[in-house]
Amino acid sequence: MLPRKDLFDLPEGVIYLDGNSLGPLPKGAAARAAHVITEEWGQQLIRAWNSAGWMELPRRVGDRIAPLIGAPAGSVATGDTLSIKVYQALAAALRMRPDRRVILSDNGNFPSDLYMAQGLIETIGQGYELRTPAPQDVAAAITPEVAVVMLTQVDYRTGRMHDMQAITRAAHQAGAVMIWDLAHSAGAVPVQLADVGAEFAVGCTYKYLNGGPGAPAFIYVRPDLVDSVQPALAGWLGHKAPFAMEPLYRPAMSTERLRVGTPPVVQLSVLDAALDVWDEVKMGTLRAASIHLSQLFITEVEKLCPQLRLVSPSDPAQRGSQVSFAFPDGYAAMQALIDRGVIGDFRAPDIMRFGITPLYLDEQDIRQAARILAEVITDELWNDPKYQTRAAVT
């Protein structure tokens, strides 16, 4: 049953359309954090690694994420940041194709993914190169010299969605390894990694999964590969027997080998509590609600704000769970909108982004948000000087 507003602590009078960037606080998450800090850490001290199950937390939370991305239990490890997980997957994938020297992405990919690829290339040398064609040209660019195809399924600016099945198939036909970044997919659109067959997938949990700022990332490894994947970052917690304190690395015989450092216990515990809101939610039902609300928002905004230009795909099958409009003064307009209780965000150069999250949004929210946006645009409320200075985070 959607929406599930009663499961979130949402501020009164706010319509939150930014869950694609940072999800709101689920009820129970703050209490869980307090319990971990005061009762587990505070009372049990170092004993809590065993008595409170801290050491098993990354695996247990990974198993809770797995059904949301169509992955089997034991195939998802959690911890570290998304950028670290991109680096791990990319380095492992290159080792799987030692005779090839091309990493293929697209020029709309999230910058951090591209930075990780660039940094890895600079580190290992050996003639590797990163190619970034336009998103629509990726399939044609998967040629025999490509070692790895690394793409974000849902574009962070526009919500445009790659065809995961078709591109993975093309990558495998060319002999390349496939990595999917699910940062804007997990908890937003149905994903079936087990059916797609990609070797790796990564993602963050602070967006649609509502794990909180800085919540740990996840990495998926196709189960048939887990015994052969060679982690580039061979961390203590990825060792088969960490407390044997051996001087040489032996990887764990599971996806756990892709753990690196000490797990962020408080953040993982908050994420664990946040995942409770997904109990009994079916991704197909969520997706249908997302499309309905997105289409309603597009219809209302185009009717009320002809000055805005839709930059998201008009076909909902080609769009994730966000809607983006371009406007020359988009930053200032977004600040004026936020000032009036409708929170979205802005991405350079001129894109106003709106996350459509049916867990806590309904038709009334969408219509009201469109009306307030129309007031901001039509009355040029964005032209107030106080909205012109850009903050550090946009």
C-alpha cells in the first residue's frame, strides 16, 4: 500500500522532491542510532563486536538490499563509499581481461565514476584509456578492445535510463565485463541483476534507500565469479580469517572479500532500520506509482510553466524515478521554490531536478508542488537577490 508516509519523519509543510539525492529520515532510524551508541557502544564497549553482532552487520544489511536489486543472498557486500566500490569493481574487472586496454563509459556518467576510472588508469599505466561516447552511442562503441563497460543505469541529471539488458548483452557478446552503477536505481526502479548477468554492480544507500547522509555503499558480484575476483584493495576485513593476523592476504571465499576497512557500525545500523520501510513493498507496484506521479507532474508543470523545458525522456519506460526541467535561472528558481516548502535540487548548468518517491508522495503533493513552482516562475519570485548566490551544495 502506497504511500507509506507514516513510516517517515517528514517536516510539517514540506513537499520533499529530493529523495533522489538524500532520502528523508525513516521513523525508527534515530532510535536505532541512539541504541547503538548508548546501549551497544556505551554499555557493551568492544564486546559489542560479538554480543551486538557488529561484525556480521555488513553481510546482513547486504542481504536486505539484495532483493531490491534482484540479487541472491550472499552476493551483496556493504561498507565504504560508492567511489571506493566503483574503484574495486573496475580494478577487478580489468584483471579479468588482461589483454584489453579500454574502459568504456559515457559522457553523461556521474563525475566521480569517471574520476575513479581516470585515477585507476594513472595508477596502473600500461596504456589503458577511458572512452566516453554520448549515452546513445554506447552500444555501438562496445568494440573488441573494450575490457570493461561501466555505466550508471539512470542518468543523475535527466533520469534517462540505459537499457540494462541490451547493453549487458552487447558487452558480453564483445567479450567485455559489465559494471552497473545503481545509485539512482536501487529503490527507484525494478532491477533484476540475477537475470541481467552483469558481473558487477555498485550503488549508494542514502538516496532512495533512505540510509542517511554518508550511508555506506554496496557492491554486487555475480555469484559464479566470487571465488576468482581479485580485490585491488585487499583490506583486513576482506581477509578469509581477519583475526588470524596473517602477514599475507587470503581473500574471503564470498562477496565479503570486497570489504575493505572496519564497517561503519552506526551508519550501517541506521541503514538497517531504514530498510524496514521496504517490508511488503513490491518494486513493480512502486514503479507503477512512480510513473503515474511523474506523468502527473510533467503534465501539470508543462501546463502551468511553459517557460520550463522538459529534459527528461517523455517516455516513462526510458526514465528513472525523477523528472528534470531546464530553466536559464534554474538555481535561483529552485532556491525560491525551497523557500516555499517544495524541496528539489539543481544541477549545472540549468537543470532543476525533482525526485518522485511514491513511498511518501501522493497526487496532492504533486499538484501542490506544481502550483507553487508556477508561482515562482510566473511571478519571477526567483529574481530576488537573495536567491542568486550559490551555496556550496546545490
